[in-house]
Amino acid sequence: MEFQFLGTASGTPSKRRNVTALALRSLGASRAARHWVLVDCGEGTQHRILRTPWSLNDLAAIFITHMHGDHCYGLPGLLASAGMMDRTAPLVLVGPGPLRPFVEGVMATTGLALPFELDFVEVTRLADADPLPDLRVTATPLSHRMPSWAYSFMEKEVERRLDTAKLDAGGIARGAAWGELQHGWEVTLPDGRVLRPRDWLLPGRKPRKVIVGGDNDRPDLLIDQARDAEVLIHEATYTEAVLRKVGPGPQHSSARMTAQAAAAAGVPNLVLTHFSPRYQDGEGTPSIREVEDEARAAYDGELFLARDFDRYQLDRQGRLALQE
């Protein structure tokens, strides 16, 4: 699995960070899968995509965590551009109930006609929709000023190796039958025996799971969901000191709160994002290093602070690495 940040700022963009958007795909067992999904679509997301290999014609679905503008204002422009690029395949839009009237209202008031269908899925009905062929997606309600959700993406299938010792013991000669079983096909041998793949394949590895959270002032709500995840991507808008000054009104998490929840869940990889523009990436004050130091004090797993265009690879053993 891989994902790339297209925006990592909260509220407003800065010179270094755009507002929230994330591209993600499973790659498939053969790494040949091209389709991908977008989680949130803040203003300017389509400009960020132009600087990456992601293609709007391969976009399978867009998942909106909540309806604050820094997470959805880029959606109408992206849809319009996809239409002008001659996209024809239907596009799934998953999100809170107001997502559909928001999009349809913009289309009606601006005369936007798309050459492809939009398949709206209300987030509370996601379990019945099954919108992706390769990933099972679940939604977890969060705590924010308006309804907000986290999306968990888990592989539906994993590759399995042949149990060669069992095949040899069963007198099944190496050859075409082995290849067909490896591909998941049922085989009928010349002696009439029927071989079913599930009987001749070793147990598969654990399916990988990535959680992408929306805005949330209670990261503990994701502890149960994160216990079997390899990666938690979650906001760390403030440090504790700044959060105390800002107060509870904005309903965002501090780095320490998120790190403590990740530690409680035992999730091995934590990626922080959605930083207040007040935090400077250089030597200014306050510095993004303060966010990192606060998180590291509460979490001893693999910690990453996202930057725009950072691209991550999650290997089959659950190891997360930042790609060069």
C-alpha cells in the first residue's frame, strides 16, 4: 500500500503546506493496480495533483471526512477538471449527508455538467456500499464541531503461497495444476480428483490496514479501530501549550493526545498531519519540532510528521517508509 500527502495544513494554507488531501492506493498483489482514492479535497488539491503521478482518470473514489472548507472546497474544481480531461468512468463520492447537496448546488449554480456519473454514498451507509474492489472501507465517527469521520482501509485479499510439501505428499506433479492453484483456480486432475485452492495454499499474511482520521478532539475514539492497524494518520493541530491557549472551541487534538492514543492502541506507525500554520518548518517559533518532541515523549513507535508531497510505502510486513 502507498499514500501521498497533497496537503498537511489546518484551516488555511501556508507557503509550504496546502490544506488537507491525501492520495492512497493498495497497489494490488501484482503492483499493477492503477486506481486510487482521495481522502479529503481542500482548496487547491487539483493543483497539487498536477505535481504528482496521480491521474484523475484513475481516481476511483473520494472520501470526505467532514464538510469544513479546508477539507472539501477543492472538490467542485477537481470534478470539473476531471470532466474536461474526458473522464467517463463513474466516480464514487463518500461523505456526510450534506456532501451531495453541496456538490449538486455548485453544479446547478455554475452550470457544471459532468461527462461521468457521481455515485454518492452517505457515510453512515458505507458498510452496505462496498465501493472499492480491493479495499474494505469502514468509517468511525469522531468528535468535532460538525460530524467528522475516520476511514479505515484494509486489504480484502492477500497473496498466498502454495503448500508445496502438501502437494508433493499428495502426489500432485509440478506443472500446470500448481500454477492454476496459485492463481486461485479450481483444478480437476486426470484421475478425477478436484483440487480447491483453499486446501492447497498456506495461510496468508495479515491484511494491511491504514486509518485516515478527520478533524477530531478525541483520538481515543480510534483506539479500538487502530489495534489491528499498521498505520494511523491523524491530526496534531497543536501542541498542548497552544491548545490550552486556544481553548476547546475548535475541537482539535494536540500532538500528545494523538500520540497517547496511538500508544494505547499499539499501532506501530503514527503519521501526524493537519498542523496549525503557526508552526514553522524552519527555525521560527513556534516550530514544528515542538510538535514532534511532544509526540515522541508519549509514543515510542515509528513516528512521522507529514509534509506536502511526502510519499509513503507500507510493505507486506507492515513496515512504513518514506519514499525518496
